[in-house]
Amino acid sequence: MSVQIARHFFTAAEYERMGKAGIFSEGKRVELIEGEIVEMSPIGKRHAACVARLTQFLSQMLQGRAVVWVQNPILLNDYSEPQPDVTVLKPRADFYGQALPTPEDVLLIIEVSDSTLEYDRQIKVPMYARAGVPEVWIVNLADERIETYADLAGGDYQTSASAGRGEEVGARVVESLLLSVAEVLG
């Protein structure tokens, strides 16, 4: 005899209400992934430094052509509100102060991964593709590479590539965005 366990999947609206009600512990980092509230890994020194470098490089390179959105939520759909490490968004006068960005606003998502590499590859990248995010990069700290996923078609990325130290990565969607892998890794 098998036992069926009923699971409740939370909507983004329910998740927002829980946050406002103080249900999540202060300082606890969580995100909504496909209806489930997932505790995020603590941010280590290498991870934090890499996000800081990306933020600086992107802000300098894009100067007003895009919003650099750092570790803030995006509303992918009714059941997912992830907090990517860095999101490059279409410019908007209110800097998304009136409503969270949606996939239509996203140009590029960058996840910095050390302990979460397989989760990012197997869960987050496909989730971003299904939502219609045009391009995703994973900064793979362990292997010192940047993985790129692009050319969205049918809810999947058709192109993936990987670049290491001594190489550069360029965004397909964001014009003239070219970063040195070595500079991103530090």
C-alpha cells in the first residue's frame, strides 16, 4: 500500500504575505522556487566578492542602459520568486519600486555558484528558461569558469558554453557587454 502525501504549493502572493507577517526569521534567506519555500545557502567570502565585482563591472559598463539588480527578487510566475545574485534589467524610471521585475523585464541573470552549482544547473537554469528569461550565466567558482545559456526556444536554452581564465564572455542580449572571466573571478 502506498501513501499519498498532499503537498501545498505556495503562490507568490502567499509568500509575500508571509514575509510581511514576519513568518520568516530575521536574517534567514529564503526564496520561492516552483511553489516551495527554499532556504538559500549562506554567502561565503568568495561568493560575496564575486557579486561585488560583477556589480561594479556591470554598473560601469551599462551606465544607465540597464538596471543592475543585486540579490533582489524577480517575479517569474505565480509560483516562483527567486533572488538571483545579479539580474540585468531593462531600464525603468522607478527602478522597479512599484512592482517586481518579471521575465519580460530581464535581459540577463547571473548566478554565482560554489556549493549550489548542481542546483543552479538542474533547477534554476531550466526554471529561468521555462519562464522566458533570454540568457543566464553561472559563475562556477569551484572550476573557475563562467557557463552561459542562451538562444531560448520552446522553453529551453539551445546554446550553452563555458569559458575559463584567459577568456571573455559576452552577452547575446545586452549589447557590448563583454567581461573577462579572470576579472570576474578575481
